[in-house]
Amino acid sequence: MTQIQGEVAPGFEHVKDVFTTNFEQHGDVGAACSVYHRGKNVVNLWGGVGDVETGQPWAEDSIIVVASSTKGATAICANLLAQRGDLDLDAPVAQYWPEFAAAGKQDVPVRWLLSHRVGLPVLDAPLSMEDFLAWEPPVSALAAQTPKWVPGTAHGYHAITYGWLVGEVVRRITGKSLGTFFAEEIAGPLGLDFWIGLPEREEHRILPMIEVDLEDPTLEPKGERAKEMLAAATAPKSYLTQEQTTSPLNMSSRAFHAAELPAANGITNARSIARMYASLVGDGVDGIRLFNDDTVKQASTEQSGDVDEVMGIHSRFGSGFYLYMEGSNMIQDGVFGHGGAGGSIGFADPKAEIGFGYVMNKMQMVGDDDPRTVNLAQAVHDSIANQ
């Protein structure tokens, strides 16, 4: 039996039971879950094996790559600038980034970058690993590139390019890289163990990922939406699997950890994700509330809500955040956040005043109906309702 460590506040014992079940029934190897409720950390759990090669256990201070859960942190940066009046989400991207006006993109508003409507889901040509992990080469390529569809007419998940697109707007406004802005304005004040561009001094804490092989014939998607996503990913000329680098990307390499990929390589833990989202709603955390009510409303208002041109499923996005859908891990209307490939997720629930975070090392082929996080989110809400 997997040893679960950490603690839960009185009334949240059921969350620990569900977390334990994820190891027993849903394939978790190592994982952590954290929840803030009304500014207090009511769930802080971790357990399992952190490194299957060495047998190293998951520890309280372990950190891990959270893939596209990084997009939520990037969206917070952009929305924070909008709240301050430094960024107009409805202004043309070219107002802040003049080179972006090329190839007919002169009227594309910033909001379409955040809601996956710009039509730049992939680079036209793969880059060398050195260029891919740098900043200027992919950003310059996207500025010059012609969209795959007429911007604004459809939406499709910008799995990697989202980070460069939104991150460059942040850089043009602030003069700071997305990772630096996030560190100074969000992670630092909140005391988060969360980096977009991991310092070498923290490298010893990171756990390796157990990745998914989409070409494995025995791969079994978890949930109906994951089956639809796998079909889209394995279809001919899929944007999800189009090569973006000339050599394979190694998620466990120091070069990958050190780079700033604001869509995909955030490194953190569940507690920091939950704390970050808790700071957006209610009374915030320790006197810090990053978003006001108007920002919460605009960030969580649907901007895209049709069939996704890339993922092949119906999806809903606000201004940078994934939104509630029936049966999803974002369990009620008004919830906003972001998940990542393999299963990590963070979200804020303004109504329940919740910040939620879950991370793991065993990536699975899952959608937003992943039973691990759907059941955890439901357990949190049940625990609150029963108090």
C-alpha cells in the first residue's frame, strides 16, 4: 500500500481517501494534491515513488514539470497587466509587438492569443533544439507566419506557441521575460516554489516524468474525451504531433528545465499551484489577492466554446484559462484554471473560494474528465458542503 504523507484539516478526510484511491485504482505512481479554502491550506498531501529508477520517494519539497498547467500562470501574468491598465486585451497585438502585423495579422487582438483563436498552433518549420529553447527564434518565426485559419473564425489549442505569443506581449510591455515577470510579481510575493525557467540551484529537487508514448498500441485513454483527443493526435497531419524540433525534446534535461517555455515547462508542486489560484479569489492568501472581481469575471468569461480545431473535442476557454464543462474536473460553473498533459491541474473556484492543485509523475492519456482529478475535486466540494 502506498504511504500517504501530509495532512488535511478536519472535515477534509475524504479527500485523503480519494487521493489514496488514485494509487490503488487509477495508476498513480507518485503524486501530490493541495487545496486552499478561504485562504487556508486545508489539504496538503503527497505520496508514492518520485523516481522509479532510484526508488526515491516523493517528498514534501519535490517539484515536477507540470506541462500545460504552466499556461494558467502565464494567463495570470497577462490578466494582471490588464488589471493594472498596462495591457488592453482588445487592442491589436501589433500595438505592443509591431512585427506581429505581418502576414495579415495587423488587426488580431491580444485576447485571441489567450483564447487560442489566432491560428498559429504550430511553427511552420521545426527548429533546432538550441533555437527552440531560446526565445527569439520561435517568436520571430511566429511574427512572420501566416495563420492556419482566419483569426477569430475558430479556435484550436496552441499547445506550445501560446507561451511564446502571450509571453512576447508581456515582454514588450514590461521589458522582462515572462519567467522573470512571474517570479517577481507572483511567485516571489506569494512564496511559491514555481519557476518558468528553473534556476540550477533548484535542479536537485526535480523529479523525472514517466512520459506517455502516443504510438504505443496498448495505450488506453482514460475517459471519452481522452479517446477523442488520442484520435486527433494520431490523425494524419495532426497539429498535436507535428514536429516542432529537429531532434527529440527531453523533458528531463537541464536545458529543458532552464529554458522559458511559458506554455509547457513550468516546474512546481501542488501546494504552490493551489496557493497561486487561491490568491485570485475570495480574500486571497495572507493578505495578497492578485485579481479583483472584475478581472475574475473577464478572465473566466467564455471567449472560445466550439469544437477545437486541434484537439478534436468541444472545449471552452476564457482569457487564457480553461473553463467549466459538465463532467470535467472544473466541477462547477465559474471555475477557471488550466491542466497539463498527463494529468496535472490547477484551478480557482470563486464561489467556493477554493484554490486547487494536483501534480503527478506518471503521465496518462487523459482529458478534463480524468477520474483522478474529477474525484478529488468532487471530494473537496463534498467536504465543504458537509461542514
